Amino acid sequence: MNKNKVKLTRAQHNKLFKYRQIKLLTYYEIIDDPQKKDIEMRQYIRLPVRVISILLSPLAILVGGVPAMITLIKECLTKTEVGAYTVNREWFYKALRGASD
């Protein structure tokens, strides 16, 4: 399978996806698989946010106990996907051409 990552600027992304805008704490990875008719959008938590979460994880003991802290640390150490969406491939490239004009 030949999957390609699509690089968009923050302005392009926010213009195309009004309801899925890039936030301070998260970012999107857009993957185009030519064999499918949809494009995948995956939302991830930024690295600095994950590091801060690990540093603050002892506070999770107060809320949910030791298991909650262990779960939080595991999620922060892996590149955890917090959201996944699909976008129609034809619409995406048509809208991208219109956004760059």
C-alpha cells in the first residue's frame, strides 16, 4: 500500500476544516491512500502536552488511584490517537485547489 502524508499549513487546514481546526494542544496527520476514495485525518496530542501530563500524573492518584496514573503515563508515552475522521478525496483536493487560489 502506498500511503502519502499530506502537508498543509495551519491556515490551509483551518480554512478547509472549520469544525476540525488545529488547536494548541493537538495536531492532525492527513493520510492519502490512492486506493481508497477517502482521506484519513488522525488527531494526536502534541509532545509538550504529553510531557506535562506525565509530570502531573501523580495528581491522577488523587482522582482515580494508581491504575489511573499508570494508564495516563502509558497513553502519554505512546503516540496516542485521540480522534480519527475520513474526508472525501475528491472534495478535499477540489477544496484545496480553491483554498490556495
